[in-house]
Amino acid sequence: MGTFHSTEEAREYFKKDVYAFNAGMVLEELGEDYALCSVPIHEGLYNANGGVQGGAIFTLADLAFAALVNQIHMPSVAQQVSVNFLSAPKGSRLFARAELKKNGRTSSVVNVYVTDDTGRDIAQYTGIGFKL
């Protein structure tokens, strides 16, 4: 069993992630080896060119990553992350699905796939969570 007894318990915990919460990001689902987060695309996420800010995409992926690594072991923090931006969103909602690749003694490796509601691949994020 993970750190959180339910997705709702994890949602309450991650409301303290004020930056993501104020942007409208939510934890949709949390399992033993995955997490799913989403955010509606809105003007508050736009960059100067009218597209979704890369930092908003990163933050959504990072929230899914944080939910999963802390489900595996709390507290965990990001030790190293990387992101590849693949396409501009075309839909009205973004999704970030974190999937556990390896759960080691001191760290976890997680891949996060960001898509929009049209099924378009938006970004790929890989993170290493360090278990404190």
C-alpha cells in the first residue's frame, strides 16, 4: 500500500502545492504505480506568443511526478528531471500521466507523458525521485 490511502487524501495533501493548485491543476487518479493529473487550458497558462507556457506544461508533469514518488515513499524530492517538448497543445485540457519505471532503495525513476484531450503528445518528462 502506498503513502496515501486514497486519491482524495493525496489531493488534500497536494493542495499545499500552491503554484499548481492556483493554476487549476488537479490530481485525477493515483495508484500504486501511476498518477494522472490534468489542467484546463486557459489564458493564465499562455506565454507571450499565445501558446501554453512551457513552465505550465513542466509544472503539470512535475505534479504528477511528485504525486507518484510520494505515493511510493514520503518524503521524496526531485533529484534530477528532464523534459522534451514535442508539440503545441491543440485541445482544451492537458493531462500528465506518471508511470513508475523503477523503485529502488534510495530512488525512483518515473516517466511522465503529457498529452492534450485530442490525444496529441505534448511533452515527455523523466524524473528521478530521491527518497529522504
